Amino acid sequence: MKSIARLSGVFACVLLSSALSQTGAMSAPASQPMRATAADQADGKEVPPDAKLPPNRVKPSSRLQMGVRGPGRILRGREAGLPLSAVPGARFISSDEWVKMRKIPKTGLFIVDADYVPGNLREALKEEGYSLQANGTVLDRERKPKAIFILPQTYELPDKGNGRQGWLGGIIGEAHAGNPYRFACYSAQAWLVYSNGFCRYQDLKTKAWAYGPHAGGGCGWPVPSTNISSIQVWAWIHGHAFNQATCSNCSSKGVTASWDIGCFWPAYGAGSWFENYANLHDNDPAHGNPRADAYWSWSH
């Protein structure tokens, strides 16, 4: 079925209600209470028995939730990335506008609930095999149009240490602390990629990047990549697809969960609950062992 779905172009638009009809404005700050859910309580047989889900997951909600657990200062505007003019063809929309969107566009790149374009957007699109045209068209490797919605988060982590990055290698080893820069900033993104037509599928992607501080301090783009101890990401379309990935001594990681919805009438009217999660952790006692847990959750 997957080959059929991916060979089909995006010919017909679908009601947004079959994507995120109940989505509301961004909520769930870092202090929101979480509900513990064990892996064996997960909804859907697609989750493997040994899946290492975070011990305190986001409570399900019909409203869009996105945020971070733990310390960190959320960045917006120029502190977080680039202006919209830097990437012709991309569009900013709010989650409210998303809800009111009667049909999924045939193609386009939409940045949801953010006032900046991620500085690494073009690089990330290229890695995923997508190209953004100046007129707003998004094409995959087969030159087929796609509609992509991106929910970005960018944070600056507090430095609880002495700031002497140059001494870290001699204290705990380069593989266990930000290298070549301390772990000061991170970007995490949830992507939902639609292929709509006679046959439909959805790709849910979670992507995370670790950065060192800007040359003048802070996290304004451009910031240098830095390897940290570990990054874990997972993407979950409840009841349909789950995927996770980890890396050690790395600066970025991504994962995709794909759902082949079907063809003709069975492909329409199905609802889902989406979850994305990214954990970035650096074993760096000189700077307070910084870590970040970014999450997204929405249902329809």
C-alpha cells in the first residue's frame, strides 16, 4: 500500500478536520503537570514492548500542546532564527488559522505558531529530500508536491557552570561534554507531511539539533553545532505508527513515523492523536549537566 500511496500525487485537498480539526492555540508551558504512562499502556500495537518512552508523558488533549520540560528560555523572533523574508515561499500561520483552514493545500510550507523561520530550515528540507520554490511549492525527490506543517521550538539553556569550556576536555573527556562548544542552545521541530489524493499517507517527523552559543553570546542565528552526550527522538501516530531513534556524541537526530492511510473512501475521515518528543542531554557537570525535553501533542 505504501508504494501506491507514495506514487500518487497530491491531486485533491482534504478537510482539515481529518488532520487537526480540534487543534487550538499553543499551550502547555514547561510547568504543566504531566501524567506518567508506562510503555505497556501505550495506545496502539505499533509501539514495541521495549520502547523507552519518557516516564512522564504529556497528558492527551484535543488542543495543541507544545513546550519543554525543564529549565530554559524560549526564544522568539530574531533571537530564535531568521525573518520570513529570508526564506521566500514559506508562510507563517497560527494554530487558529490552521483550524479554520477548510482544506489542506495541495502544496506549501507552513510554519505554525512561530514568528521566525528556523535558521537551518533549508538544510533540513534538503536532508529530507524536499525543495521549496519561491512561489511556495514544495516538491519531494520525485518532484511531487507536498504540504508540510512545521512546529518549531528554540530554547536557550541556562549555564549553571563556570563557563570555562576550554578546560572540559581535561576534566571529563570530549565525548561527555559539548564538543567543541558547550551545549547552550537547541532547536527541535515537529513536522507533519501530507500526501493527499486518491491514496493518502502522512509522515510525522521529529527533529532535534544541539548548538553552542553565538559568538557574541546568546542563540541568535547563526549558531555553531556541537556534539552532546545523547539525543533521543520519537514520533508517534497513535494506533498506526511509532518510530524512535537515538545517537551518542552527536549534534542532531531525526526520526519519521509513516502511516499509509489508504485509497478512495477508506482514506478519509480517520482521526489520530499525534505525539512528538525530543530529549537532548549532555553529561557536562561543569555546566550543570544540561538537558532538554521538547514535546508536542495534538489529537483530532
